[in-house]
Amino acid sequence: MEKKEYFGQKEIELALVEIKNQIHQSNFSPEIIFSINRGGCIPGVYLSHLLNIPHYVIDVQLRDQKDNINISNLLESAKLERNILIVDDINDTGATFNFVKNSITDYKSNFRYASLIENKSSKFKVDFKGKIIDKKINPNWIVFQWENLNQSN
């Protein structure tokens, strides 16, 4: 059975502040956030409040519900050549972020990517990350607080 590692509220808050600080230190000033449903929703809303910018959701669930992908609102916004931040909870293998990136290559908007957790061995590298792990060394399954409400971290 796969071991689990819990990522609690305090860790989430520290990761979000780290992402916010990285964004402020960069030359990127996001105008809108699109979080990836479901894991990216909570960090996306938090970042929306921290950065005081609008937040929307896109549906990209490559593992469980491949037939329910919907990024039409992202594509509409991308036509406006905006600074867009794409957010997810974890950049694990990179498949989800790569899917989004490959879907928006024809648009001139300025896209950046953020995740609470960045897997060092992922095929995709996010621009902003709260914590770095390496699943080649520690393959534990990360469980976020909103996935396990009985966990008190």
C-alpha cells in the first residue's frame, strides 16, 4: 500500500506566501488566475485574495475523468493577451500542466504556472512553487488538508 504524507493548513499557508513572494520578485504581474479543478481550486482562491485578482476554474482531470476536460474560459481569456497564472495543488508528473500548456500555444497571452508542491523529477517545471519534493527519493502520496478533513494539521 502506498504511504501517505499529509500537507496541512500551516504548510499550505507557508507555500502560498512563498508563491506570492516569488511572483512579487518576478517581472510577472498576473491579471487573472485559472486554477485546475479540483486540487488547484483552494490554492487558486487563496492566491486570488492575496494578489487581489479574479479567479476562474478549468477542468483538466487526466487521471480520473478524461472526458470532462473544459478549458474554454481559459481560451477565451487567452485571446485578450493577458498575464495569466495557472494554479494547481501539485506538479507531480507534469502531465496536467503540459496538457494546459500544449492547449494554449497559439495564444499570445503571457502564461505562468504555480503549484503548492513541485516534484523535482516532474517533466514540467512551474514558475512559482511553495515547496519542492522529489518523488524519486520519497514517493509518498501527498494528501492535502481539503482531501482529508479528519486530519488536524
